[in-house]
Amino acid sequence: MSIDNVVLWYEKNVNYKLTKAFLNFLIKTGIVKEDVNLELLNLFLLEIYGNEFVKENNKFKIKKNRIPVIDNFKDEKIIEKKIEENKKEQPKSNIKNIPISITKIDNNKKPKTKFKIENLGGKRLKLVKM
């Protein structure tokens, strides 16, 4: 089944909407193939009780732990529009270069505590604070 058909099927039959970006991610990671097997995808995404998929309001219910993963992959068109809007909304700042003082950190200092290694017999060693 094509990606577009899977997205349409999920819109009609499932209580949560899938995106093309999420399906492309599944294809890239190798979870599903480019010709999407709907039964395999449903086993991966939909909640199962016994041998049947769970229905809520006559629509299949998606697993709760899959929702945050799906939310991370919005459609590319929506993302591109938001990026363009953010570029337009950002005001130009009048901040000039401000000098920052940097302090030098001396890494050559020796630690104040001293340790020694004791042999406990065999291949066992112990680090002892002096």
C-alpha cells in the first residue's frame, strides 16, 4: 500500500493521524518497506487486547507510547511554513559586540589529597587515601 493510502486509511479508521514524514522515518529505519504492509504497521502502532485491535468510538486506538514518537515527525510542508514565519517574525536586534573577559584556568595544580596503592594479595589492588 502506498504512503498516501496509509495516511488516508489512518485518518478514517484510527483515532490518531499519521504523517508522511513519520512513515518515511519508518521506511528509513527499516521497520516497514516502501510498499507498506498495513497489517504489520497496525501490529506496530495499534493497541491490541487478546487477538483483536482495541476500538474507541468506532475507531482503532493507537498505543500511547507511540504518540510522542509520531508527534516528533510533522509534515515537511508545515515545518517549512513555520520556519518561514519565524524568519519574518524575528526582529533585527541592535546589539553590538560586547567584550567579554575570560579568566584563565590553571589545570596544572596538583590535588590536595594523596593516594597510594596497596597489594591485597594475588591480583587484587586497593586505592588508599593517605
